[in-house]
Amino acid sequence: MMTAQLKKEFHQAMLAADAAARRLPGYTGHVFRRMIDDHGGWQAAKLVLQPMPSGKVQDGFVDLWMCGGIELTAEAIILEQKWWDLFTANDRKEAYRRLISAGCEIVRELTPHKVRYIVLQYSRPLRPKRRA
């Protein structure tokens, strides 16, 4: 598939993930949506994957994890096999590192020419019970 077409499909996947994330109680995600609108889904994902000082992660990643939607993060989405050609090995390693740090169970499957990441299970943080 041509990269331009794949980037368009990735952009749509990011918009769909953003829409699903906004339905999670407590999540707003205004900054990331603005990044998608301003730069497109692929470039927004590349921007959030930039390593941060001391191994920190973007606030939006933490917010989605706390709201129970870590599978909607750019990090989780770029590890899907479909998007392999859009991201570098370093991008995938950073996404993998962040997801592992959040307690996700991920299998790295070695194929003849590449490593494929399979996200098996996402951790869910414990949240206080709501008072009636």
C-alpha cells in the first residue's frame, strides 16, 4: 500500500481513537486533538513519541491510562502491524517502553525481517469507587 494512503488511513484511525477516548469518563484530550487537527494523525503521533527527559511520558498518555483507555494511545496504535511502514524501529521501541511501563503485557514476535509487537493485555489502574 502506498505510504500516502496509509498515512490517510492512520489519520482516520487516530481520529477514531480520539473520538472513543472522549467518551471515557474524565478524559478531555484537547491538546492531542489540536495536534491531530494541526499536523495530521501521523505527524501528531511522531511528535508524542519523541523521548522526554528522564523517561517521562506525555500527560495525555497518563490521562488515558488513568481513564482506562490505554489501548487508545498513539503508542498502542502504532504497534499494530498495519502501521509498521509508517514508523521507525526507534518509534516502536519508545511506544513499547511506555506501554510496558504502564503495565501492559506485550509479546515481541521475531519474524525474518522485523519484530512484531502483539499487545496481549492492558493494565487498568485502580480507581477509587464513586460515592453514591
